[in-house]
Amino acid sequence: MRVGIIGTGMLGAGVGLRMIDSGYKVAAYNRTRSATVDLENAGAAIMDTPRDVAASSDFVIICVTDADAVRSVVFGDDGVAAGAHDGLVVGDMSTIDPDDSRKIADRMHAECGIKMLGVPVMGGPDAAKAGTLVVIADGDKQAYNACSGVLGDISQAVHYVGTNGTAHTIKIAMNLQIASLALSLSEGIEIVRGGDVDPELFLTVLNSTYFGTGMSKKKAHNMVRGEYSPTFLLRNLKKDLGLIMGFIDARKIRLDVAKAIDGAYADAVAAGLGELDYTGIHKHIQSGSPKRA
């Protein structure tokens, strides 16, 4: 199967590199061509337009910022729709509103005859390169079956969850977990620092219990040191929290904690921390605490 990648930021590039390592023929496109250098060096064919990627691929994975960007690369000039051919399947890995995912999938099928899968993932660029992502997939079951091997090669688990929109509903719920865990860790670190206790002692105890998480084991030590090298930008997590706010407002779901978390990330972005890793929320929390030796 020929695989296309549209959007070669940190995650998209990681997926593309994994595909090449797995033996797939990969075509890639990114609006900023410099972001395709690693893929080109690894053997990917770099295309001039999304249309070219679609025309030379059986399965195109889109990994862009938001729903408007998805629409642009699919329906815009020289978009994926212009390169449609029999059997083409598109997988949208972008984190977008579930209703937008459903509408884009319906339009793609009605206007272009393309079947679209929602394939948001859990895990960052390192997990993509290692093939240890968790994929949440939805859409046409026949199209999913045709592409499940590709999805399996980038992941440790693939969950097929039903019709279009379902995967992105679960994805935004998962990203709320990410945001809340990062905040909880940040505040825990500041509690123990406020009591003149080494935060590493807190992490040692936490990680020996049921309440330890991948984040507390892999990221929290960097947080303690004030290191926030990005694998997932804080501003992008704030964007996803905005999707959650729109989702719950439209459905009249009351989530007071989620709204407080959204507010904290909005303040962090306003403070200029958006280009840090999402765990940089700790720097924002720490900025409100007394300075300690």
C-alpha cells in the first residue's frame, strides 16, 4: 500500500518516518517545504501539492492543525479531492471537533467518492517513530479494514470505535485527561516545594502507587528541572481545550473543572508560554508561587 502524509509537523513527520522504516512507499506534502527535510532524507517523495500526494497514494494521512486546515488541503485548489481515484482512503489524524469530522467525511464521500476515516492518536512523535501510538479509528468499516495494517504498523493498539465523529469525541475527552494531569502534577510539585520538600521525593512516592502515570514517570522529572522541550505544544493543547468548550456548550454539559483548566491554559498562552511543551503549564503555575532556593 502506498501511503501519503499531508502535514509534516512533529507528529506527521514521526508517522512518515515510521512508515518508511516499515517498508512503505511514502509521498509527503507540507505547506512549509523545509519541514519535509527529514522525510526526504529518509526516502520519501516530496510532492508540490496535496493533489499530487493523493494521486500517488492509496491511503493519505492528514495531520494538520484544525478543521479549516483539513478542509483546505482536501477541498482547496490542488487539494486531495482533485487527486481522487478509485479506492483512495483518507485518514484524518488532526484533532478537530467531532461534528466537523463528520461533516468533512460526508462531504468528501458525496463530492469525491472518497471514504474518510477519523484516526486521531494518543502519543507523540517519539511514539510515532517507535510504532507505539494508540490509534482511535472510525468511519467506513470496509475502508478501515483495508488500512488497518498501516495503522497497526504505527501503533501498539488500534481501537475501531464506530461511525465518523466517534473517534474525535473520544480524542478530545482524552486530551482533557492530558491537560488535567499536567496541571495536577504542576500543583503537586508546587505544594511540596512550598513545604520545603524535594519534589523528586514526591514523584518517587507518587510513582510507587496506583496514581502514577506515564506523565509522572516520563515528563514530571523534566518539569521539576524547568525543562519543557516540546513534543506537543501548549498552544495546541489550548486549541483542543477550546474544542471541548465548544462541544460541551453546544450540548449543555456542565464541566466546571474543564472550564477552569481551559482558563489556566488560556492564561499560559497569554503569558507567552504557548511554544513550550504542554507541561510548560507548570511554569505558569510556578510563576504565581514565591521564589524558593
